[in-house]
Amino acid sequence: MRVIAIPSFSDNIIWGLCNDRAVALVDPGDAAPARTWLEDNGLVLEGILITHHHADHVGGVDSLCRYFGVRDVYGPAACRPHGVTQPVMEGSIVSLPLLGLHLRVMEVPGHTLDHIAFYAEPAGEAGMLFCGDTLFAAGCGRLLGGEAKQLWESLQTLARLPATTRIFCAHEYTVANLHFAASEFPNDAPIRERLQKCQAQRLGGAFTLPSTLSEELLTNPFLRAGNLTDFAAMRARKDVFRAPSG
């Protein structure tokens, strides 16, 4: 199973799960780059996975479905107006036979009330988590509809996945998030080392994603918060934090 990154907008990533026959797209907020990639690679678009209703995650769904004749769009029931045809919930299994892949749905509210994630364990590979805007590399989503308690509990749920799980979040925010992490833990060597590594990756034009859960447990400040009160206060500080450029 290959996972490819299709950049869109200024910092979104549309993830494509593919083999030599087919592909499934995660959160295609912009149809144009996804369509270009699909036409260049000649793969069948087997389905679309949606984590939540924000426009930068669902904006390309209708266009892609019309152009490629896609019928299966999996996502929260609340996203039916945004193109979801196969509503899913906690514990649902999304089966993609052309890809030979089964993904388990996890409800992870907080960033939004309707947010879900998709988790898969391809044979012989580390697990894959497609978590939208709930868990970021070195960060987490803002509260845009949900509550701090919900997001805290969602992150605690994700933190219990296998440490080898690969984290495919939907935005390239890693460097800015690590600047905030360094401000929260100024003497933390792993955070500083990860910041330097990710800065070098971005300067070289590479993505910093995916990360791994073990890396997040070590350097993500929101997974290191000891309780809900500390988490909520940290999230509020992050909302007003301004990372240095570069």
C-alpha cells in the first residue's frame, strides 16, 4: 500500500491510498490537484474519505464525484450535504476491495462535533491513521465547534493506538507547531531536535509528514498535557501564539 501526498491550497494535504489499480482520497478540499494527479497516474478512484465538514476538506468532493463517477463517499452523517453517500460512525468498517483495505472509523470530536478518523493496519505494515484536523504533527486542531473536553478525550483515545502508527494529518503545520512546543518546553532536547530536522525538510521542499505516534508522544505538547485543565490552558495559549518566520 502506497500513500501519496497531493498538496492543495497553502498547507493542506490530500492523502491518496493507492496500489497499481486504484486510489482512495482523503479530504479532497480542492478538486483540481486531485484530478490532475488521478489523470496523470491513470488509477481508478475507488472512493473518498471525509473526516469533517470544513470547506478545505470537502470542497472538491462533488466535482470529483461527477467527473470520475464516484459513488462511495464515506464520512460523518452530518456531511451528507457535502457529498457523503455512505455515512459512518464509531466502529464502522470501510472496505475498499480494489485496494484490499479495511479502515476502522473512530469518532474524535473536538475540532468539530462531527470529526472522525480512519485507522487501518495493512498486512505487514505499521498502522495508518488519517486524522484530519484532530491530531497534527506536534499539535492539535483548534476548537471550532467542539469543546476542550471532547478534544482532550479524542487525543487520549488516539494516544492508545500502537506507537508505530503512522500519523497522516491534513495540514503541513509542523514547524509552527514545534515553535510553540519549544516555547512550552524550552529545555526539551527532542523538541528542539525535531524542530531543526523539520525546518531542514521544509527548506529542502519536503513534507514533514507523516509522523509516527511514538514521535508525537515524545514531542507533541498536547499529548504531554497531564490533565484536561492543563490541556485547555495550553490550547488557549496556542490560539494566540505567533511562530517566528522560517
